Amino acid sequence: MSKSVITLNVGGILYTTTTATLLKYPESMLGSLLSHNLPSTKDAHGQLFIDRDGHIFRHILNFLRSSQLCLPSNFKELDLLSAEADFYQICPLIEAINEYRDGPARDNFVQKGRTFYLEIIEVRTGSTATMPTSNSRVKTILLGRKDILLTLSPAVIGADFMERLCCKEAQEYTEVELFGSPVRLRVGEELRNLGWTLISSDLSTSSGFDNKSQIGMSLIIEHTFRDRWSKDFEHDEPIKANPHHTMYLEEASV
């Protein structure tokens, strides 16, 4: 199995590699997915589907192949790559990215400015007869760096999640569950008001059967909305937490 060829569909982009490459780091998400035969989503052609950034995955795959972080000189998506490395839980890649930040490339990276990213992921389920936006909301997640998340208002980052954030370092990525309706649009409007730009908004679909239905097997459609936001900061521009969070953070650090 370890030498077989496999095709992945990552965010709509196809990649062909070997299972040995994906198993390079067994403790990573990809390694666990293949070695333990974890439940996975397949696309219409039966290929393993991963609902993540398809373009940035080439850097993930190249690292799995060579164990080296090789980025172009004009690379401006280091934070996005860091978020993806965190999602796939490839610890050597996470370490390599941190070394890249602090190494000789840091001066060029900093002088070119910094671009940060946030993602809003919303899952809705319903029948084939309903529009995706009319389906029942299952969960909405906001993903980003701790210091970036703390720039948002308490209406978005509720007190229930502050304790989790306090346990994270400033540059660590984490997720916060969002509540309310229409929360995805409401948070998007706040981001826009804070100078964030919506760079992509994707919808992916999967289906299955509800065997608990009282009227027999019924088809359930799951729609996943993924909004990716970005904001550019000058190289010396500070990242300021929302002042309403300051008191809570100070109390938590005592």
C-alpha cells in the first residue's frame, strides 16, 4: 500500500502522489487518515476530498516529498501556509515555518509587509429540495491566529472561548465556534468594517442517508460554506487586541 499512487482532491485541485509520501509523518492528519482508514469524504470520482486551500497544498506536498521548506522569493502567504500546516498537524513543517520567520529570510518577509488570514466555515444540512442557505445550520467556526482573533469584538469572541485563547501563544492558530443567526454574514460585515477583504467564498457539497428517519432512508445533503478573509499590515504595524478583551486577559494572566 505504501508505494501505491493516490489522487487527492484538495479544494477542487487534483494532486497525484504516493501513499508513502502522505505517510511521511505518521502522526500528522494525513498519516492518520491513511494508516487508520479514518472516515473520509470522496468526490464524484471516488477520490479522497479535503476541503482546504488547494493552491497552498502544493507547498505542503513538496515538504512531504523533500522534508525541506522551499518557497519562492516573493512568497506572501506565510500565515496561510502556517494555518494549513497546523490543520494537517505536520510538526516538522510547523517548525520549519517558524525558523523561516526568524531566519535570514525574515528581513525580506517583514519588509514586504504582512498578510493575515481568517476563515469562516459554516456547515448546513437539508434535503435536495431546499436551497443551501435555507438548510439547518449545524456549526459555524472562525479560524485564525490568536492575536488576530483578539482584534475582533466580544460579540464575536465570546467569554466562553477566552479561556481557550489564553492557553495559546499569540501566533498559534485556533478555532472559535460562532453562535447566532445569520452569524456568518454578521461576522463578515464586522471584518469588512475593520478593513478585511473577502478573497474567496466557496461552497462544497456532500451527501449521505439518514437511517434514523421514521419514513425510511432519506437523503441528506451537507453544504459547507468557506469564506476566506485577508488583511495587509505594514511591517511595523502593531496588532492591537480589542480593548474590551484587555481586562479579561490581564485577569487570566495573574
